[in-house]
Amino acid sequence: MSMSKKDFIALADELRPLMKDEAPYSRVGPFVIDALCRFMRTQNANFKEDRWRAYLAGKCGPNGGEL
């Protein structure tokens, strides 16, 4: 079963609190995010990595729009 947009958003929602630390790489290192993105691309060809990373960083809403 492939992951859907809904699954990607749910995963980001779980990770977002961990990304708010003041430490340089927060509690989740960039290598973990890179690995997750590689995996999610294999699960769904329509995965929008840039949008997902922006949502994870709190720069946009879950659908890519304003917060």
C-alpha cells in the first residue's frame, strides 16, 4: 500500500514538534529527514519534497499555502 498525501502530512505533524528546538539540527538530524524523503518518493511518485520540507519547517500550511 502506497503512502498518500494524508500520510505525509500526518508524519510531518508528528515530527514538527521535534523540529522546533534551538539546537542546530534539532532533535531530528537532517540525515533522518533526507532518508524519510527518499523513502516517501518510493512510496508515491507525486510526493512533493519541497512542500513537505517547508511544512515540516513551519513555513507553510499542510497543502503548501499560507499558515
